[in-house]
Amino acid sequence: MSSILDGKGRGYRAGVNADNRLETFAISESRVADVSKTGYSFLVATGFVSLTTTGSYNGLVYIKNNSTRRDIFIKTVRTCSTDTGSIQLKLYRNPTTGTLISDANPADQFSANAASSVVFDGLAYSASGDGKTVTDGDNWTQFINRSPGHSIQDYDGAIVIPGGKSMALAAKPSVSTTICVEIQLWFEE
């Protein structure tokens, strides 16, 4: 009778069930949770921004990847707003111009690991007020936030920003409102 041994000489044998399947044990966790252990997971956030411009899109947050070794993977985009109405939100791929970018107002950039000393390897800007613009870039995706409340768009890493590339989020509210944005992302080779 043959068996599978542990390979380290300790005498452990692998279990096999009645269906002739090897007995195993595994713990599953999201990719971003795993990367957070290394310090390369971040939250990019805006403060609360009061939007009164309802007829056009207001730039809210801009992220550019400056890394030459790692891509940025977007896990979630979370928006919160206060007043009753709806907000159309649009992600732009590779924007380079507009007052959101030229103002260069720093967004919060927090490592998701409180013990990490890893620094965000890119640019992250947030709107300093109403009416900030994003004037170029391709429309990447759109969604709606029903106010008051929040919306969480889970991309699970499907949105990728390689080194030298960027993204921006802009909002067009149906009524004047206050909004904030939080983007969960990670860097990975």
C-alpha cells in the first residue's frame, strides 16, 4: 500500500476521504487583504466637498501611478453624499489636464497597514472646492450614487493603472450636495 508522506521525515501522512480525495485545509482572503500585510495597499480619500455646480461634471479625485515597478489595482470606489437626489459619477482613464490636476491639492493617502512605512508611489489630488474640471481622458466607467447615502463600486482589481498612467473621478449632482470619495487600491508587480 502506498501513501503520501510529509516530505520532511516527521512521519505525517496525508488523509484521503471516501471519494479518494486528498484532505486539505485552506484560508481564503482577498488580494487586497494579502497585499495589505506588505504595506502596498492604500486608501486615497477626499475631504467633504460642497458641490453647487449641477449642470456639468465636477472633478473630485485624481490618481497617477509614478511607479516604474508596480501597477495600481483599484479595489473599490466609495462615494458618500448628503442631500436627496442623485449623482452621476464618471471615471476617466489617463486624464492630463483640468483644474483638478493643475490645482494639485493633495488627497489623503493612507497605508491600509498602520505599521507600514511604505510611501504612496504616485500623485493623488482631491478637489479643493466646487467646479473643478477634468478636460481630457477617455470615459472609463460610470455609476450613480443615490443621495443621501453612499455607493460602493467593487472592481476587485479589474481596473489597472500601469506606471505613468492615471485616472480621475468626476461627479454631476442633480442638486447641490456635499460629497466625499474613498478609493481602496494596491500596488503590485
